[in-house]
Amino acid sequence: MSVNCGAFTETLLESELFGYMRGAFTGAAANKKGLFEVADKGTIFLDEVGDTSLAMQVKLLRVLQERKLRRVGGTEEIPIDVRIIAATNRDLSEMVAENQFREDLFYRISVIPSSFRLCATAGTNIPILADHFLARLNASMERRSIEFPMKR
């Protein structure tokens, strides 16, 4: 499951992530599972997590720590088992220093941090890396016939 956190208002993002119960707000005609619940036993990708409000960050942190969620308007705790991948174009460590992003959430989502800024400037390395990973794939499949169709 994938969600662009910056594309929703805080209340709409909460409904999308955690779901809601019938009657929780105007227009909530039926119960709806949120993306966390739908992604149970799988992965959810939180794109632009740096654009979430501090209030939403508290709710995300609670889900990460407790491995449970509560739908908007609901009282039942729903257990979930989900892997989270988060991305942002903002410097979260700088945002933490400026109190714009929760430090505890930052450490929860920074288990295996990766930065891809270098890929844009290191275009000449991409064919080398692609060949390396293709060779590993061919070896694992005991094949040599898979090749890239492009010239270099």
C-alpha cells in the first residue's frame, strides 16, 4: 500500500491511514478499513512523511509502538503487523532540530536510512551498478541470457 502524506489534509490522512466507523463524520455511511489495516502482514509506503503535522506524527508513532490502531470514531483496538517504508524530500534531522518533526518518530522510521541524492549526480555509475546486479541475478538463476537491451 502506498500513500502520499502531503497530498491529504490531516483529517483525511487520518481516515485514509486508520479507517473510520460508520457515522464518524458526515458522509461516513459505512465502516472503512484504513491503509494500515489493508496492508496487514505486508508493507505500507508513507511518501512525504515529512509533510505530516505533529498531531499526525503522534498517531503514527502510536501505531508503530503499539502495533495497534483505532479507526476514526471507533473504540476497538485493531492489531496490525505491517512493515513501514517512509520517504521524504525534506531533511528530517534538521526538522527534528527545529521541533517540526518528532524525534521519537524520526528514530522509529530511521532504522535503515538511505539517501538517494547521489544517484542524480552519479549517472555514470548507474550502468555499472545495473550490470553488477544483473550479473548477481543471472548467477542466482544459473542463467547468462538476461541482458540489458541498451547500448552504452
